[in-house]
Amino acid sequence: MLALGLWGLDRGGMWRDEAVSYQVGRRTVPQIWRLLHDVDAVHGLYYLLLHAVLAVHPGEVVLRLPSLCAAAGTAGLVAALGMRLVRPRVGLWAGLLYAVTPMAGHFAQEGRSYAIVAAGATGATLLFVRAVQGGSWWPYGAVLGLTCWLHEFAVLLLLAHAVSLALARAGGRVWRGWGCTAAAVVLALLPMVAVSQAQAAQLAWLRAPAADTAERLLREFLGPTDEVFWVCLGLGVAGLAGWAGRRGEVTCAAVALPVVVVPPVVLMLASQWSPLYVDRYVLYALSGAPLLVACGAERVAGAVGRVCAAGRLKGDPLSQPSYVTLTGVLAVALSLLHQLPLLQKDRAPGHRPDDLGAISRAAGRNVPPGEPVLFLPGAMRNVALTYPGAFRGTRDVALVAGAAASGTLYGREAGPEEVRRRLARLDRVWVVADGRLLAGRRAPRNPVERAKATVLGQQFVARREAVRGGVTVRLYVRPLSGLPAPPPPPPRPERW
């Protein structure tokens, strides 16, 4: 996992969410605390962690290192679960399968909290198994509580573990221990729930998931390509065959199946009323999939061994444990080779929703120092906050207070009338904008953005431009007095 994660870790550009992590993590602790009162409270603990990490060296690679280390830790924890629930070779196969899954590799290279949440949730599941087998419950509660403060949707893991106890037909003592721990985790999370509920407008862009959403997530868990997907699905079904162990005993299937199914299903169902689902919010459920597949592979290997024994083929290499283990490792390596083009594509900057590094380079080549710049919408200022060198010496037309000083993500802008007055004094302005807004394919959300778009469309004409992904860096000039304004240029195609 560590080797795959280091491959292409420096993509040469951050996308918008990573850029937020980067610029917030570089603020002082009081500035971060002020920001969390209004926005991104669910990521507060992660921002404080990044503040300590980026203090060592502020950079794109360092930003992603916590996620990479967490992903490597998760692969090891998945292996530990397989070893504890079945046997060492099942743990080996499961850990390797997790490491070569493209979804795990994607978030191992992202400067956000989701890989760390996955590590915490997988560690909590291992501690849950230990507690059911006679260990203490407080380490489980402490790790899960901390993980929920990194991202509150990790609390759905409690429901998955409750299903595991039901499948194991656990006794009253185990249920009481789990119930007290679960109650403590929920109570500790209530302040976060209260604050994040007040900031729910941040998720207004989400839409209710449909049937194809569930199918897409299943493919991300088992393998995006058809060959890997169908093999893993067959082995996963085979792994379900022995879910019922002795009374009070948790089996591999009884632990892995609820982890991989319950959190995504509950979040998708809840999203039918209030959209909350994004696949990265349930990344931690991925750990159950390789466990099921490895458990199914163990059952298939056992069946083959029994056939060899029945046919008196004890000398056959496939009947030897070391060869069985090696065969499974080679199968995982074959899966990696088959999915290598997907992994390589994922490491290209253009595979993310946007590439702020490329946008800043385009602005640096085109926008001279001293020129006025307008960001449309204001969130596009994220480019200048993350890569300030490209905008050094320029004048931000709409800005009233900086991001850190105002306790906001992107700074505080002037009102609609003031923005109109400021633009009225300009003969030319460089615009860094969402291309869909400029092309009219998307409506501005608030009065300030509508005022920007209206003034640009009515009083200015477009001249030079550079397009990077869905973002446009364009020069607007005011036409000479008495001359009719030429028609605006036709919208660029999505893929330019």
C-alpha cells in the first residue's frame, strides 16, 4: 500500500477540496477555531492535525502523507482482522487486496480525512472483535469515538457491529458491554452533531442516490473492471457460506458483511429524504470487501484441498499450504496488473474534479502584475489562496476581508451594489471563473455572483482566455464609447 501510494504522489496540483485542507491547515489555531464556528466543523480535528503536519514543511506531498500512512495502516489492520478471524494467509490475501483496490489508492493520495477515518474504523472493528472474544471494551470506544470526531458518519459503524452481534447470537454480557460503549460514543458525538446540523447548507449540492449509485459503489469495492469484479463477487458470495459459527462466536463473514453493507445502505436510505451520501463518506466500509473475498478464496482452497485428498493427490503442489498461499498472492498480483492502467490514470491531475495548479499556471502566464482580478464564484479564490505566487501584485476586485482574517474559507466579498460600483470604474478585468457560469449552463447562486455575471455580460466583452478543465481565465474589456459591443464568444465545449 505504501509503495502504490508513493507512486505519483506529487501530481503537481491540488484539487479544490485538497486546496481547502492546505490553506486552512496553514492558519493559526485561533484562526482555525474561528472558522469552525461557521463552516467545516466536521473537519476541525483533521485541520488541527494538518496544522501540525504542515508546520514541518508546507507542501503538496506533505499534505497527502497522513492519508498515505493511514491507508498503509488500514491495509495492515485488514490483514490483522483476517488473521484473527480465520488464519494468517487469509489476512495476507485480504490486506493485499485492500492495497491494490483502486478506491483505496485514490484516497491514499488525497489531502482529506477519509483515509484516516478508514484506518480508525478498521482499527475499531479489530478492537470490537477482541472485545467480543473477551477483551476490554474501552479501547474500542476510545478509537471509534475519536474516529467519529474525524467524520461523524463513522458512527454508522455502530449499527454494523450491532448486526455482527446479532448474527453471532452474542450473550447478554457482550451486548451490555457493547451497549454501554455505543452510548458513550454517541453522547461524546452530540456536540459535533449539533454544530454540523447548523452547517448543513454545505451539503446543498448533493442529490439523492439512485440504484446505479449502489452498483457503482459495489464495483468500487470489488474492482472497477469486469474481470476482477466478477471473480471477487463470486469469491465474496462463497465467503458468506460460513457466516454462522458457534453461539457467541464472531466469524469473518459476520463481521465483514455488515461493515461493507450497513453504513452505505443506511446513508443511501437516509439520503432519500435529506441527501447526505457521497462515496468517500463511506470509504471505511471498503475494509469489509477484501475480507469477504479472502474468506471465499480460503473456502475454495479448502474445497480444492479436499478434492486432492480424496483423489490421493497429496503430492500435488496445490494441496500444500505454502503453494496455496503463494497462489493467492499471485492472483492478487494479477489483479494489480490488470488494473494498472486505472491506477496510472488516477494519478493524472486531470482525473480529479479540477486542477488548481494548472489554473494558477495559466493565470501566471496571462495575468500581468497590477491587473484587477475577479473570481466567479467567490470560491474560485481558492486558486489564489493556494497558489498566491501566480496572483502576486494583482488587485482582487470584490474582496473586502481576507479568508483567514474573516474566519471564512474564501474571504468576505463586497455586496452586489459595491461590486457594481467597483466594476464600473474599470476598463478591463481578468476573470477566473467556472466555465459553466460564463457559458450560461449554470445559474449564479447568490446576489453577489449574479451582479458579477450581469455586469460582465452587459458592460464588457471577452478578449483573451485560457481554459483549464472546467475553469476559464479570461480577459474582459470595456468597449469604446459609441461603438456597439460585439457578440460574446460561443461557449467552449466541455472537453477543450
